[in-house]
Amino acid sequence: MDRAVRTVEDVFTLLDRLFSTPPGAGGGPATGDGKDFWDRFYADRSRPVPFFVPKPDESLAACVDRGLIAPGRALDLGCGTGRNALYLASRGFEVDAVDLSPVAVAWAEDRARGAGIGARFLSGDVFALPATELSGPYDLVVDSGCFHHLPPHRRVSYLGLLDRVLAPGGHFALTCFAAGEGGMGSELTDEELYRARALGGGLAYTPESLRRIFSGLVEVELRRMREEPPESALYGVPFLWAALFRRDAVA
């Protein structure tokens, strides 16, 4: 008999397991399968995955170019192959970048060495890493495609992390699936997600839901990401929201 639940984190860990594929089940792996899923996802570097390209988000580059965010300490959550982390480092930011997948982090480190750019890459669960590893405060927290892969209960963990590491007056740059984009993200309600026990490849959000979730921050900008042509030096697809929030300076 398992009676292991004692803390809120114990409850969250139990709920995490609802979104994993049972052993021996057919079909592809679920997003909730965690590290093993993402290691397989990043294993083949030749796959034509749009965000495997070494290009930063157009929305992030626009914020830097317009002076909305200035160089300082930056944290890239779910950094993948390091495209945004390396861009920020090249623009004078001191960057920590973390991803659940060691395979993705190894690719990012290879890219950093090849470009001669310095950034600190970490592999692990951002909710489980000790505070000494992600000590903050960070002037900028970037999330391009991590948040929309979290089950609903992990939004609580996510907001707690932002509260701990984002500096007063610091900025939070987010890109995530936009609702109403023909299947690019699940539009099931939170309750329906738990009944389905699947995230559908990621969750779609409306502007209203993002504003409600991040109501403790000040909205600077919330728009659709602009589409960039293949020859562009920037990454941009129109099925993502591009948001910039700011923490109150007296937080």
C-alpha cells in the first residue's frame, strides 16, 4: 500500500505521472514522459524540426533591439539547442540556460563552442534543481516553448520559480502556443486534460488566460509572433504568442 503523499510536491509528482505513457502501451510517447521523451526528440540533429535552427526568436531580438530589455543576468528555461541563450550571450547577457534533456544541452554546448560564445548550460528538472544552481536574481527570464508543455498543476511550480528568481524590475519573455491555430496546441480545459491524461503535444493559451496566470506581473507586450522567411536570421511562426511581462520594481 502506497501512502507516500506528504507535501504539495508529492502531490505534483503523483499528478505528473498521469501524463506519462504506461509501460507496454502502443503509440508514441507522451509529452509528460519527461527526460526520456525529449532525449529521443533531440537525438537526431538532422531532422527538419523548425526550431532546431540556430536562430533566436524574432520577438526576443525585437525586444533587445528596441531597448525594452537591457543586458544583465538571463535565465533561459527549456533552452533546447541553445538558440536564444547563445543570442543573448552574444548581445552581452550573462546567461544560465537549463533543459530537462542532457541530449539537448550537449547540442547547445557544441553550438556554443563552435560559435566561441560563453553561456552556462545545465541539465535537469528546473523545479528540482537546488537554489544554488539557479540562484538568481535574473534580470531576464526567457521561455520559448517550455511553459506550454507543462501540465496545469505545474503552473503553480512555475509561478513559484519566477517569484524566486526574477529580479524586481526584471522581465519575463514568453512564447507559447496560441489557441485557435488548427491543432498546434490542445484546447481542452484543465479538467478535461486530467480526464484525458494527455497534453496533446502542448497546451494552447488565449491572451486572457495568459494575463490571468501572470497577473502578478505587468504586461509590456502580448502579440502574435511574426512569421519569418527561411532566409531570415530570426525564427518566427504565427501560431505562437510572443509576450513580455515585467516584475514590479518594488517586488
